[in-house]
Amino acid sequence: MENMAVDEFTVEVDQDAVRRARTTTLRALTSSAWVTLVGAGVIAGLTVVLVSLAGPVGLVNAVPAVLLGASGTRSLRKVRELRALWAAQGVTPVAMRMSPAGLRLSIDAAPDSIFLPWAAVQGMRLVSRLGRQILVVDLAPGVGPGSPGVTGLEHPDVQRVLNHKVMGVKGLRTAVRVLRQPVPAIDQALAGYTGGRVRVR
């Protein structure tokens, strides 16, 4: 809590951990796309064999081959787009900042761009998904882009995580494993700035 002495508690990001996670994600997505394309190629090959043996009736297997091929191609394109996006954005050095005024948050596409006065924050939740812990910020009921003092919620990527589940979780979130501050310290800071109202649960 020593950095609360300067009226701001900063939760930094382990940038190397984020880079490793991104590399793993890109590798897994690429492998999945290639498996799909190979499957499409195998089915296409079987289709050729069936057509030579049974005539046009063998063409029934061409549809799944085309669908799988299109899916694999789309997946590879998305991997290229994601790789380019992450390369352009880099890794934000800070996940969140707390001050007497409120909570400032970062997401990949918008570092330091989300600001929530404390009245707009209901709490934080620690959620486990696929063996990983995620810290999720819960907004107070009715809080949105036009709420007093709130900035950054109108960003398209912010709207996406607020309105659609990602890995089964809806809301502003950060993977605990990339944070340089432990969750108990974050909880203590929240309590200190909000008189105990906002906590990690």
C-alpha cells in the first residue's frame, strides 16, 4: 500500500507474461486453423476418390470440404489480424489506477482510457475460468457511457466485453496472473478509497 501515499494505487502489468500468453494464444489458434484446413483437404481427397468410384453421388462430401476450408481460411485471417493488432498496440504497462476520484482501467485496445468514479463501481469479482483467475469489475446498476464522470465505456471493445460473454464472463476484466499486485493488496486499496464499500469478492 506504499504507493497510496501519493494518492494513487497503481496495479502494473507483467508485460512479459502478457507477451507469453499472446504467443501461446496465437500458436493455438494457428494450429486449430491448420487442423481444420488439413481436415478439409482430406475430405476433398476422399470426395475425388468417391466420385471416381461412385460417380456424381460422391460429390455430397464436397460440401463439408468447402465449409471446413472456408472456416480454416477465416481462422487464419483472424490470426493474422490479431497478430497485427497486438503488434501495433503493444502491451499496456498499467492495468488499473485507483485514486480518491475513482478507478482508471486499461484494456488492450484502450490503455488508461476507462475512468469510473467510485459511485459507478459496484465491486470486483474474482472468477475462475479454465484454471485461471480473472478479476472482473462490476459496474453499479444503470451505469453506462453517458453516466456522470464516466469515460471510455463507449469504446467498441469495451462495449463488446460489457455486453457479450468472453470465456463465460461478461464485464471489464483482467487476468490475475499478469498483475504485479496481489489480489489482497488490490482489495485493501479498494476498501481504503471507498470506505470499505467496494471490495473484491
